Amino acid sequence: MQMELPYRTRIHVCENPRVVEAAADAGCGEPLICTSGSATTVVLTLLDALAAAGCAFVYHGDFDWPGIMLANRVVERYGAEPWRMGAEDYEYLATRAQAHGTPQLLLSGPRAEAVWDAELAPAMEALGIALHEEAALDLLLEDLG
């Protein structure tokens, strides 16, 4: 597969299809690809082709251990920039969810260190809360224009 796009075209990559649905409903114009959980062969093939065409990636996923492991793979394989995926982002979103009375999902499973932010895993472990992408949906849509 060969693609021609302006060099360093910024491609947003997310984990949850709800982000794509909301972006479409909001009329967002930025390029967005969803892995729909762990990236499948077809998603990796598309990302490989976009990378070969010189695209740059930003990635957002769930703030849980499997989400961090998936983000690590995308960051390491494609040099993706984390997209609102730092310790400060997590702490802000967790605090906001608690303030709004959002039911809390407990963080479970083996800890995963984020390759892009050494403070993220300790922050997640300290609060013990898992956050799905929907917790950041308004911020992601704002970024997607």
C-alpha cells in the first residue's frame, strides 16, 4: 500500500471507537484512526503505510495497564507522541471524574511503565483508578477541531 500525503501529516490515533463516533458527530476535521482495542494486522498495515509516507502520529488510549501497554507499542513502533497521556493528564481526568461522581473503575492487573512518562504509572498506582478514553472525550474532540 502506497500513500501520498504531505510530509509529517499529523495523524491522531485512538483506542476506542466511541472517540471516532463522537469526532464524526462533531464534524471534526483532523485525521483520526482507531485501533479498536489492541491494534490488529489491518490497523498496523495502515499505520505502517502512513509511517512510510512520512506521517507523524499522536496517540491516546485508556489509562489502565493494558492501555499503557498498547500505547507503549504505538509509541515505540511509530515514534508517536502521547496525546493527553501524561501523569498530569491522568491526575486531572481522575480528579474531574471523582468531582462529577463518575463511577470509579479500579485499576487492576500487572503494572505497566509508560515509556514516555516515568511519573504516569506511579500516579495511576497511587490513585488506583482506571480511566477509559471517554473520560477525556471533550478534550480530545477539542484537539480534533
